[in-house]
Amino acid sequence: MRNYGLLSSMGLAAIAVGGLWWSQNRSLNAEEHLLFSKLDAALVHEPPRAVDVIEAFDLPDECREENCYFRDQNFGGLGVERGNLRHGPENLILVLEGFDNKCIRSDRVRSYYHTSEPTPSCFDAVCWYTEAQHSWGILTFEVEEPNSLCVSSAVINSNPEHRPRS
């Protein structure tokens, strides 16, 4: 009987851990799911390619040949106040700012992309970012303050200065 009780306790613990993992990683709201799926599609290659970003976010064809800037863009139900794609042969920067009064929860960003705790990024400490370092560069999300519930921007940056030093 002791083994049955131990197995039962272990089973309950496994269910609890699984439930916690599920709630933290898979319980995304519609906007989070949309943004994360578009970011994942944009990051399908290492380093990220402009063509993948353009296709993932359905940006205009003009973005293929030159840098592009946009305002009040809707990406399949996720509104973005402003953004831009700047790219060259070896690097790109995609900036998406202001998620149309939708909350992309910072804890979901951290658990999904394994980003760091927020750190100040501006000299006067008014900018806070949580970031995930990759071999190709960084994926960052801005928060208004270290304990903000929501992120306010997403940035893919593959410029060489954001790549780890070998």
C-alpha cells in the first residue's frame, strides 16, 4: 500500500507541475498568440531574414527593397501604433511599438521567449527592456517599469553589436 500512496502523490505532483507549466506557457490571450506566432515565423532562420519578417507581418512589397516605416498598422487583429523595418545584407531591425491598448503580458513574454529580468537601457533609466540573447542578435520587449504587467514594444535586432562575442 505504501508504494501506491507514493505513486499517487508523485502523480498529483506531476499533474500540478504540468498544470503550472501549461498555465504559464500555453495560456496566451489572442493578441499574445498572434504576436508570438508572427515573431516565431519572422525568426525561422538564423540570422533573421528581411523576407521572413515581411512575410510574417504581411508588410508591403516596398519593404523588400528599402527601409519602411508604418503607423496604425493591423496585423491580423493586432494593432500596432507605429513600427519600422530597417535592413541591410547582413542585419535587420524590426520595431513594433504600441499594441493598440492590448496587453501583451510581460510574464508570458518572459516564459515563452526566456527573456531576462527587465534592465534599464537608457542613461536616465526611463527605458526598461527584457531581452533574449541569440547567436544572431537580440529579441527585446520594452516595459514601462521593471514590474509592468504588459510590454509596450517588441524589437528584433540582428546588428553585429548585439551578437555575442566569440
